[in-house]
Amino acid sequence: MSGRGALQGQVAIVTGAGRGIGHAVAMALAREEATVVLAARTRQQLAATAAAIREGGGLALAIPTDVTQDAAVEAMVEQAMAELGRVDILVTAAGVASFGPVTSTKPADWDGMLAVNLRAVMVTCRAVLPIMIRQRRGTIINVASVAAQRPIPGAAVYTATKAGVIGFSRVLAEELRAEGVRVGVLVPGAVDTPLWDTIPNSPDRGRMLRPEDVARAAVLMAALPQGASLEELTLLPQGGIL
């Protein structure tokens, strides 16, 4: 590392860090010399992300975490503090999706998306707030989706979770403004990630955003000077909505 990274000396927690957007964000933050705490359920994927960061000369702490379990989230944040002493950045990139018309899905089918995409984001944000408020600095970046802005048939429940993240983030930003803590929401269009692997008739993945595109936007939000806050960033594939 050069010693001149934009995030040198900062500690970042990334959820969903084992794959997709979370993996790309973790790699990008490490390149800017943040120490990255990797949180995800799958130990093998976490270990691979940590190894990739260390091979590039970066610093990573992998903590297997099921973000749908409140106690696990709190334990992850406590371990990060115990080992690293601070938390400057949180990126909530864990997400799941299943699509289909409301009439052909059951309420039980919705629970996974509500738990991971919305409730876990709220719980993880809440877990870092006492630390960031005490530090009088911190940047929270919640990853939503352009589905929250454009009605996509078959995505009603997914859309509801992501719209919830945007609403939650907007209010949290206001609540924390006087505390020196920034809250932003990143709103990408379709991104070519493993999320699409199980979805039939998905759009052309070759035309989607790359996870690295989203990661660059997250770095931009995290690396702004403390006096500036990028609170909502919509990032689309060049071809528009897929």
C-alpha cells in the first residue's frame, strides 16, 4: 500500500462481504487503505474476500455473521471495536431477492427479504450508532435499489424492502446530522451479481452494472471531506433501466 489511501486509518464494516456488491465494496475500501471488517454468513466466501484483500496488501478482519440475528450483529460490532478500536464506515450490502407477482407468492416467501434487506439494515445501523456518535464522525452507506424508484412488475416485495431502506436512511440522516454522522443511500440499477443466478428470465447480465461500479460510488461517498455528505446516489447502467 502507498500510505496515501483516501481512507487510511479508518475502519469500515461491510455486510454481505462474501460476494457480489459487498465483496467489491470491501475490496475497494481496502485499496483506499481502510481496515475492513467483513461480515457475512458464508465462512468460505468471507475467507476468500479476506485473502484477496491481504494479497493486495490490505487489512481485513472476517467475522462470520448472520445479519438477521440481532445478537450476532451486536457481537460483530463489539468484536470489531475490541480488535480495532473504532468504526468509521458502515456499508450494508447484504441482500436477497425473489421475484414473482404478489398473487402467486405467499407471505412466508416475503419474510427472508424483509429480514435481510430491511430489518437487518436497520439493526446494523443501530448497532454502530453509539460508537459513531461518541467519535462524532462516521459514514453509513445503505445499498438500496432503483426498484424503489421505478415500478418493476414481479418485484413488489423486493421493492418494498428497498423503499423502506431509502425512507429509513433519509430519517436517520436527519437524526444524526448534529452528531457529525453522515447517512447516505446508494441506489443502483441492475448489477451483475450471484443474486441473479437463481432468477429465471433475468435481463441481459452483460448490460448490467458491475459490482466494481457500485463499489466506486461507495468509495466516493465514504471519502468525501467531513463537511460534505452525499446522501442519495442513483447509479444506472449506461443503457438505462434493464
